[in-house]
Amino acid sequence: LGRMLEQQADRVMELSEWSQRWQENKIGFHQPEVHSMLQMNYEAVVNGRSGVRWFFPLCGKAVDMKWLADLGHSVVGVEFSEMAIRQFFQENNMTFSEEDVPAVPGAKVFQNSEGSVSLYQCDLFSFSSAVAGQFGAIWDRGSLVAINPRDRDRYAALIVSLMAPDCRYLLDTLLYNPELYKGPPFFVPDEQVQSLFGSRCDVKLLQSVDALTDRQRAWGLDALTENVHLLTLKAAN
């Protein structure tokens, strides 16, 4: 396993590269439909609660955010690309406002008129609970697998700090042979999910599916498994 993780350990994507992908519309990671794994596991995350505050790290223009807002929840997302944020509101016919974020120099927050969707345009690592509090749910589709592997410990610490005591964190990971593809999205084995979060969270595998499509075959992959985990904070002793 260590050797497999080493394959991608030094791979770095600069924020400017992500912005460039949006500029050039190289956004194969964007899904035009609500993610099936969010729909399948929605009840497990909501857990009988209504009006849950959801956090979307590296949200892009995920249609999942509008779907949850329409179900009566509120959504806070963080995205570096301003273009992605504007496209989200425009493509979903939402009127929105924008303003600066005093706590994060250079950051802006874009919000729909109902106030149910607030998207912060900034580096994820400059975001914190001081900016927007803690959350009752997190949907991590393509975020942990997108950040640079060397930043994973820092990422896990940030996510845990954003979890309210009753938070239910839905985490999507990808398993494949990293010798065949350098990422992103990156290879994140279950053992690493456990090592990143296991000291603070209970980790439960909810779903595991064969996710290989022609898109990943074009990357050179011959197998791809998508795993969805549910993480909850361990009770404080």
C-alpha cells in the first residue's frame, strides 16, 4: 500500500491549474445530474433531521447543492474558481448577490436571494469555522480525491474542525492502480481514510461500486472502484 501511495505523493496541482480547467471548460469531473451516491445515501446523512446545514468542499457548480436547497436544507460551498460559482447560479436560474468576506482577505461570498446557498470563492485552506460556523452534514464528492496528496492531513484537520457534534460526513473515494494514472482524481484507499480520520471519527463503508467508464479507460485505467463512507465524530470522552 505504501508503494502505491508513493506513486502520487509528489503530484501537485496548483490552484491556477484548477482555474485554468474552468476557463478551458475541461471539467469532466462536473456531473450534470445529482450524484447517485448522494441520492442513495441521503437518508443516512440526514438521519431524520430537517433544515440541515450542508458543507461542500471544492464544490464547483455541483447541481447537488440546488437539489439539497430545494429539499429545505442550506448549503455552504467553497470553490476557488469564481467562474464555477457564477455558472452555478446562472445555470440554476438563481438571482444572487456577492460581497467581500472580512475574515478572509481577497475572498468573496456569493449567495442566492433566499439565502439557502452561500458559495465562498477562496482557497479551501483559508476557510474555517470562524467564517461560517460548523455543519450538520458534509458531502465530499471529488474533494479529498482532488487535493494534493501531501495536503491530506491538513485537509482532514480542517474538515473535522467544521463538523458540528451531530455532523454526518459523506465521503466519496476512488480506488485504482496509481501506477497507471497520476491523478487527479487521486487514489485514496480505505486504510488512508482510516488513518486520516479514524482517531476522531467512526468510519463506516456504506457503498462500493464499480465505477469504470470510458472516461477512466482513456486515462489508462483497467479498474476503478468508488467507495462511499459515512463519518461521524466519536463521542468526546
